[in-house]
Amino acid sequence: MDTIILWFLLFLGFILFGFIFRKPPIHYWLFTFLLTSYCSTFIGVIVVEKGMLEYPIRLLANYFESSILYEYLLFPIICVYFCQHTYDSTYKIWVIQAIFYNAFFTLVEIILEHYTDLIHYYTWTWLYTFISTFALMVIIRTIVQFVPKKPTYS
């Protein structure tokens, strides 16, 4: 059953990926996706290597200890959607929306941790997930606002 959930999430991620670049400015969303992937991978490797959590069932398990599905696809997609929905919003709205996005994402992780073998907490808790993803989303959204509206080509 866990493998089916994993493949379903991969399929869902690919479908959602197809929609994130349909809304201009595309360079914002590409930058957001790649920056989120980079940062979440960096943090994810540290957390897994420190033994704070484990992904017993994962894609490409022979090559990666962390969840590449989460770090390279699902979380970056969610972050792009968050940035798209807060594109013309104030900082106060960013924070409120980031709380809701992360509450949903954390709830899904809690359910997966309790009822599947996709993730196991050791010293990690749901609160760490919420705080780290919230902070990362707000930091990335702050960085993205400084990307020029129109790319300049030399």
C-alpha cells in the first residue's frame, strides 16, 4: 500500500508540475521551484543524516537516503503555488497563507507518519516540519520579490 501511495504522489506531482508554469511571469516560478528544491534538499540531507527522521520506503532508495519526491518535486511545487497566490499580496497575507499551506502540508505528513512506512520520526516532530517549511516558504517568497519583473537580456 505504501508503494501505491508513493507512486500516486509522484503522479500527482507530475500533474501539478504541468500547471505551475502556465501563469506569467514564468521566470519567477522557475526560480522559485529551483531555489526551493536546492534549499529543501540541503536541509533534508542534514536532517536525515543526523538521524532525526527516516524514509524507509522511497524512490531510488539505493541512491538517496532522503525523500527526493518531497524535496525535488512536491515541496517546490507547493512553494510555487504559494508564491503565485501571494504574488500581489502584502507581507501580512504571505504569513497568513503560509500558515495555512503549512498546516495542510504538516497534517498530511502526520497522517503519513502514523499510518504508513513512508516516514518515521525519531527526534523530529511535526512542529519542526511546520516551522522549517513555514520559514523556508517565507524566506523564498521574500527572495523572489527581489527578482526583476521583466528579465533583462544583454
